[in-house]
Amino acid sequence: MTAPPLLELQGLVVRYGAVTAVRGLDLQVRSGELVALLGANGAGKSTTLRAISSLVPVVGGRVLWQGVERTGCRTETTVRLGIGHCPEGRRVLARQSVATNLELGAWLRRDRAGIAADLERCYGLFPRLAERRRQLAGNLSGGEQQMLAIARALMGRPSLLLLDEPSLGLAPKLVAEVMAALAALHQEGLSMLLVEQNATAALEIADRGVVLESGSISLEGTADALLADAGLRASYLGSG
């Protein structure tokens, strides 16, 4: 019997008042898969991630985790299930050290040896954080704060990592560093749902891509196929 997807959205609907941000969305992420969620601003990408994490209410459809419905469960429950969320805007704790920010990412865990091992793993993935572990997070550069936000999410030891615009506002060199780190995590088998305005960078490390338009899927396929799609290139890939 084929295992169910790690995450499955069936007919997902999310509204903000009278505005429907996500309308009837069907989406799957399988174990070990990296799916890029693309589209213009306001297409419903961030809302989709927030609905998965139970940060906004779902008014229609279902959220399934490993084949079991989890629609509307508490945010804490989504973390315990194995869903990590790296939000847009980084949202690090500026007045706390890098090390404290990372430790807070493991707030639901009690395995001290595992937490210590994951701290070192994060420092290995992002050496700049190791160099600045005692510095206040607010004193880091934008790129370093993004690395910290990703590492903090990893400290929860997720099975699925949701990433919301990790390259936003970063210089090209730092975009390359962040994407290389995500590619390395993918190679290790971590499943990811990646929201990105830089569609080319996202598709270069993804297995599949899904394009949203007005809260619905307008195009989907393998990453290679989408990179070669002339229409998509004209709409989203021309300037990166």
C-alpha cells in the first residue's frame, strides 16, 4: 500500500472577512519532497502556510497530516506533529542572543542531548551563527537574521519545514547561501514547502512547483518543466 502524503490539503478555503484568500486549494507534499509555492503578491501563498500551521482559521476543506485530518488543531499541536514554520520577516527576538533564539526553537522538546546536537548541526549549517552565538539577534545583518530564523525552526526537529520568503530583501550572494543551505537540508531528506518570490532560485532546488493565482492553482509540474515553461518565465522568472 502506498503511504499517504506527509501533508495534504483538500479543497482548502481561507477568508479574511469578505475576501477569499485561498479558494479550494488541493496540494500535497510527500516525504522527502521540496515543493516550491509560487505566485504574485496576494496570491494566497503565505496564507496557505499560515493555515497549515493553524495561525489563521480554515473555513472550508481539510488539512491532513500523514493521512489523518488535523484541520483546526492548535498551533502547538502542529509543532508537536512535526511542522516547523519559518515566517516571512524573520521575527527573531532582537534583544535575545543568537543562542537563546535557537534554544527557544526547541521549546517543546525535553531531550537535552538531542537539543545540544541540533544546536551544533545548525552552527555547522550556518557558520556565521556559530561566530555570533553570543551576539544579540537584533545586531545581525538581514541575511544572518534569516539564517537564524531557519535554524530556529530546525531546532524543533520538524518533518516538514514551511518557509515563507526566505530570500526576501537579501543580496544575491546571501540568497545563494540560503538556497544552498536549503538544498543541503533537502538532500538530507527534510520535506519542505517553500514560498518564494525568487521563482528561479526556488525551482532550481525544488522537486515540484505550484503556481497560485488569486488563491487557486493556475499551474503545477516538475521543477524542470516549470523552469522551461515560456509562459511562466515571462510572468515570474524573467527578473528572478
